[in-house]
Amino acid sequence: MLEARIAAIALGITVFAASAAAHDDGRFGSSPLKSWFESLQSGFGKCCTDADGYVVSDVDWDSYRGGYRVRIEDEWVEVPGTAVVTEPNRFGRTMVWKHYIDGHPHVRCFMPGSMS
């Protein structure tokens, strides 16, 4: 019983921390793509905004085992298929929205670019 309560509290803290980290600080308020970024979602849900994601250089992502992988803070992370944004990339650059589990980066949303 105590273990279940501890697990529930840990999960709640993780969800709260992840949602607190995802915010729009207003830097891109006048961007013509703002509403498009806010509408992006993967199988994990909303990606949030462009302020929450970051651009990935072409050397830091590639096709991998029928999907993708991305280098986040010097660690190659396999992108779950459900994290891939399937909407056409109007921004043009590869972007990733990340979160952490046990100190390691994981991908919430991934939007591949053109690799050009």
C-alpha cells in the first residue's frame, strides 16, 4: 500500500514538473506560425509551442530502424513512432520537444525536417 502511494506521488510530481516546464514565455507571440505550433501534437498529446521545442541540426538526427533517432545532450535517443508529428512541417527545420525520465532525455514530439 505504501509503495503504491509513493509511486502515485512520484507520478504526480513528474506530470506537474513536465507541465510546469512547458510554457509559452511570449518570445514568439508575433510569429505567423504561432497558432500552427500551438496546434501540433503527437500520439503523446500536444507538443505545446515553438518556445518549448528546439531546432535540431541535421547531424543530430537520422533515420534509424525504420523510424528516427535524435541526439539530445550527447545521448542518442530513439524516437517512438507515436512521438512523430505527422502534419507537414511548415517551419522546415527539424524540431524536438523533450522531457526527462530518470535523468535521461525522452522525446515527446519530433518533427523531421528535410535533411538538406
